[in-house]
Amino acid sequence: MACKLRFNQPNQGLNFIYNVSAHVGDARTCPNLSDDVQLVQFFIKELIPKFDPGGGRKIKELPRVNGQFDAVTGFWIYNVQSSNEDVVQVDGIVSPAKGVMYGVKAWTIAGLNYKYKQFFPEKFDKLHLNPELSPALRAAIAA
């Protein structure tokens, strides 16, 4: 179940991140728990238009925030990783973070949190109130 990972002291300017509990990605090897997938889908859907406001994307469809891993979600995970040299690995999988950084690079989920806070600072701390997220996910990240 997705959760809020709190830090003892700010880490890259973040007091916490919204984290996945299990890997999100290739359906043959990843559990793709519904609330984990939904969290990743939400971040991608919100952030991609900020990076490409003109809509010149390779594919126009953004992930639906429904908690079901699909090809569109997989495409965007890989795209986010491959277009960001600051993330730890380009493998199409969002792994649970153990902090913000993994060595000198960021966990993918931590990078999504960082960018979301950067673009939507007023919404970041109140993500658990967002009606677009399922009640189960909102409860999990509110704790």
C-alpha cells in the first residue's frame, strides 16, 4: 500500500515523499498494487503537461488514474526515466524509495514527488485531500 515516507530532516527540500510499497512496472515481474500504480499515474498525468505544455508529446494519451497498470502507464514511466538523467535507473519500473537519493541519483518516485512539489507547492502537502485519488489511497498517504 502506498504510504508517506517521512524524513528526520529535510532531504532535498522534502520533509517526506509519497512512496510506493512495491514495484510498479512490467506486469510479468511487478506486483502493481492498485494504490501504488494510481500514485504513479497521478504524478505522471499532472507533471507531463508541465514539461510539454504545447502537447508535442510522442503519444497524446496520458495515464488514467485508475490504479490499473497498462501500456500507457508503462510508456510514461520509461519516458520519465529516460528523459531525466537525475533518476537512478532507466528500467521502466518505479521502485519503493528508501529516501530521496540513491547515491548521487534520485529514486524515480522521489523525483516525481520533487517535481510535483516544485510545480504544485500548494497541493503537495494536501495530496491526501485530492478527490481524483481513491479513498483507499488518500487514507494511506494521509497517515
